[in-house]
Amino acid sequence: QKSVTVQMVMDVHRDHYEGTSYDLTKGIAGGPYGTPNRWMADPQVVGQWERAIAMYRTSWSHIVEAKPNGQGIMWFGYDAAHGTAYLPFYGAALTGAPEAWHSHEGYQSKFSFKVAWWAFNLVNQYSDLNFGLINKDVGAKANAIEAEAFGAVARWEEEVAELSDTEALEVLTKRSNDFAEAKVAEWWELLAHIW
């Protein structure tokens, strides 16, 4: 028996029952080019598709990882989980998230390169054009970023182990915000790659 890990929860958030008899990316259940996304059906049609855990209409999802000394982490991902990278934000951070996470330069009905949500949303939108092909690249990039994040978090927490709680949170806030800014820039690059 093993403990549930943060990565396992991330993977569950992304699930479309792949590899099961209910797989929404294959066979008759798979949409065009393997898309698992289902739009509202004609009410006259009898029957339904299974509802995936990962939904195209998700605006954001998160996993909260409790830790001692105020160092709990919210692993936050914008847009549908199957097309996001979960990034670490400290719950007791001494300042807010980077500007791109709370900017009013844009919002869901007004595009802006200064808003992180748009990077993740556009990757998901383009991925749906050929889900079976494009989402493999998206998933690989998300897994690479998350693996880097897990390693970074361990190093950051080791770095601040001897500091006071306030000093530690100051360093952790800066490290996680810098990491998030770097990774949203990489997500914009991913969008350019799949476009």
C-alpha cells in the first residue's frame, strides 16, 4: 500500500477514463481526433456519455497540500486540468501571486498576454483541434514542469529550514512567484509550438 501523492491527485483531475472501457478518447466514445470533450446534446436524443473527471469547461482547479510552519502549498492550475501545469503557491505567502494571476488587463472575455489564464485556456482550445496528437505534448510539458516544481519546492524548503517562519515565508513566496512567472512564460511558448 502506498500513500496518495500530490501527483496522483493531479493525474486524477486530468482523467477521462483513459485505458478503461469508459475511455472518452477512443472508439465510439472518442470525439473527433480523440477529444473527450462533450457539448450539450440534443434533448431529444436518448442516452448520455460518461462524465469525465477532467472537464473542458473548468476555469481552474487546485490541490492543497498541508505542511507545518505555515508552508502549506496550493498547487494551482488554470483552465481544464488536462491542459494545465499545476504550480506551487504558498498558502501563507507574504505577498500575492504574480501580477499575471490577478491582473485586470484582461479577463475571460478580453484577451491579454498579461493574464496567465489566457495561456492555459488557449493551449486547451488548440489542443481540442486534434486532442489525440496535441494533448500528448501538453501533458508531457505539464509533467516536466510539475516534476521541476516538486524538486524546486524540496530545495526551497531545505534552504529555509534554519530561518524564522517569517523569513522562510519571505523566501518561499519569492521563489514560488518567480517559478510561476517563468512557467507561464514557458506555457506561452508551448502555445506557439502547437499553434
